[in-house]
Amino acid sequence: MAVSLTNGMKNALSSLNDIQENIQATNKRLATGKKVNSALDNALNFFMAGSFSGRAKGLSAIQDNIGL
């Protein structure tokens, strides 16, 4: 038995797929706590975040040394 889809149904399925992809991206951002997870999302923000993370680790190490 063959199933045929109208153009409207195909468009609706395509829209649902797009929505599902957006939901997955949002869930990944929420799970990691990052606004940008790869350079493909936004290269400038991705590399700035990496730089800030490195600086935060350095400052944390300095703070630990001061505490000792």
C-alpha cells in the first residue's frame, strides 16, 4: 500500500524537522551552559569565550596560590 503526501504535508514535515533541529540546538546550549558551542555558530563569540575561559583558569590558579 503506497502512501502519498500532498505538498502541504511535505511542507509541514519539513517545518517540523526544522523546529526539532532548533530544539536540539537549544537543549545543547542549555546543557553545556554555552551560548556558542562551535565556531560554525559564531566564530567571534566562540574564540572570545575560549580566551575568557583561559583567563578565568589563570586567575583561578593565581587565587589558589594566594590562598596557600
